[in-house]
Amino acid sequence: MMWFVLAMKMAVTALFVTAATTIAERLGATVGALVATLPVSAGPVYVFLALDHDTTFISSSAVASLALNSATAVYLTAYVLIAQRRSMWLSISLAFVIWLAAVLVLSPVQWAAWSASALNVIVFTACTFIVQPFCLVRIPRTTRPWYDFVLRAGLVASLVGVVVTLSFQIGPTGSGVLAVFPVIYTSIMLILHRRVGGPATAAVLANAVPALAGFGLALLTLHLAAVPLGSGAALIVALGVSVVWNAAVYAIRRCQALA
């Protein structure tokens, strides 16, 4: 029964993420980035963690995820810069090494909500400024081979399986770190770079950087609301924060485009 439940959790999450990223690819760089930065990967992971752990565990995990959210911003920014001229594998590999270095630096720190929030403000301000010139590349329409769906589903299902299985051994901090592993962004790199090239793929991820800041705000909301409201209500409120933030980013982008 335990393995059946775990398999169901992995399958449901994989289907959800595959659908979300397919929609993202059809709607262009800006809208695609906004959809991709919704908690389509970390959200289901936290839902399943909430079913297995108490509110204090969820609150503590959210702080760890909030701190590591800044490492994801560094990861995306590194890829955006490298992918302008380098191959897919070199771009992803170098960006991943930079992400891993950031994780190794940030993970041992005992983060509080205020310090993790301050880190996000500093990192996202810098990263948004750096990637801004690369946001406007158009993405050509392509057909999706069958293995795209298998790759996405496999990456996300594996993440859910690892986090849910290990959460009892690695505790809230380790679970929070694994929950924000950049599986969605890595799958976008792997899928799009080969088909549309580095600059077009980088445009999607450049647009994702300011939107990803909203995910950080959602994690802060989850941390603050988990204990007083309960995990279920806190997850719903956090999702609402992420959606509202991305809607605001989209409105700003539209106004800039029409100006």
C-alpha cells in the first residue's frame, strides 16, 4: 500500500506538471514563464508533505525553500547568460554547477524568515536587472516529440518520489531544499534549447526571474500561515499569493508592451 500511494502521488504530480508546461510553451516567453513559475512542482510536493507531517514541519520547510529560492534565481540567470553563445549541455552544466555551489553555501545556514526574505530581495533585484535585456526574443513554433512528455513526467515524478520518501529521514530543512530543486526549469532547458536555440529558451527563463520572486512570497506566506491556519488553508493562501503576483507581473508586461 505504501508503494502504491507513493506511485499515485508521483503520477498525479507528473500529469499536472506536464499539462502546465505544455500550456506554457504554447503561449510564448512571457506567459510561458508566468505559468512555469507557478508552484506546479513544489506545490504538489508540499501537499504530499502536509499529508505526512504536522504544521510546524511545513512551516520550517518553507523557510528553507525560501532561502533556496534565491539559488534558483542565480541558476536561471547563469543559464540566460551562458546560453546566448554556448551549447545546451555546456549551458545547463555550468548553470547547474553554479546552482549547486549556491546551495552548498546557503543550506548550512540556519535561516529565519526575515533573513531568507532579505536574501531574496537582494538576489532577485540583481538578477532581474541582469536578465532584463534578454526577455524579448520570440520563440518559433515547434512540434513536440513524444519523449518531451516522458522527460517532464519522469523528472517531476522522481522529485516527488525522492522528497516524500526521504522527508522522514532528512527533516524539514532537507525537505524544503529538495522541494525547490529546479526540475521545471531544467526540463524547459532540456526540451526547448535543442528545438528553438539558446537565446529563445533564455528568453523564457529571463521572464521567469521576476515571476519567481512571487513564488518566494508564496513560501513566506506558507511559513507564516501554516501553524495558525493549518497546512491545507496555508497552501491555498500561498497559491493565491503566487497567482496574484504573476497576474500583476503580466499586467505590467502588457502595459510596457503597449507603451
